[in-house]
Amino acid sequence: MSAIQEAMTALKEVLLLADRVERVGSTLSEMTKELRDHDRRIIRLETFVEVGKLARPSKH
């Protein structure tokens, strides 16, 4: 294989790797958004449970 062919092959590999990194970054960004949404929902549920505990009359 000539040096030019090796350079072209290496360049293709770099471009493919860059594309994969970009896709992984995009996926990670989406996962981060979902995680934030889940965190907000959990906080709302925890608040609902705590308010429910406070509103319930004590049996003592």
C-alpha cells in the first residue's frame, strides 16, 4: 500500500470516528435531558408523599 493510500485510509477512519463521537455526544445529551425529567418527577412524587404524611392526622 502506498503512503497516499495509507493516508486516505487513516483519514477515512478519523472521519468515521468523528461521526461516532458526534452521535455518542448527541445520545448523551438526550439521556441527560431524560435524567433531568426523571429527577423532577421524583422530586414531585417525594413532595406529594411528604405533604400527604403531614396532612394525615396522627393516631396518638
